[in-house]
Amino acid sequence: MRIRKDTDILDKEEIDLIASCSDALAHPARVEIFRFVYRTNLNRSSVCNKDIVEEFDYAQATISQHISKLTGSGLLEIQKKGNRNYYFVSLGVLSRYLNAVKKLNE
């Protein structure tokens, strides 16, 4: 007989985070864009719209839609400098997301 724990391993906030981040990463183009921003940030370089457009064979409007989904989930943060937006991976959100996903297997 299996004994059920009284407390759930995942709380509502973690479940919402998994759903939001997983949805943001559910499209291959968004995974590629996220990975590009992450790797560029690791090299202590910033990424603006122009960099992403030059890196990928997508229209500016398409990239904007994908960036919007990634920023909406919290995985990417925006810093405005002049008339440009610079994107940075939110390591805190990424870490919380990965830790919550690990709990799915517990």
C-alpha cells in the first residue's frame, strides 16, 4: 500500500511557473532565440533586437512576437537604452523553473 503525503511537493506558484516557462519554450524558434541570448550573455555581451534579427532568418515581426512570449514568461528581461531594447536571461527565473521541473519527478 502506498502512503500519500499530506503536502504536495509543488506549490501553486511553481506550477504556474512551469506552465508559463514551458509555454514560452514550446516553439523551436523561441528555444533558439533563448539559447542565443543565454550564450551571448555568458560572454558578458548584451543582445539587442538587431543582433537577433541578424542571427536568425526570421522577420522582425516574428522575432518580436517570440521575444514578447519569452519576456512575458519572465525568462528574458528587457533593458531599454535609448531607442534600443537589450535582452538578458533572468537567471533567477531560469533557476526556479529548472528546480520546479526537477520536482516533477519526485
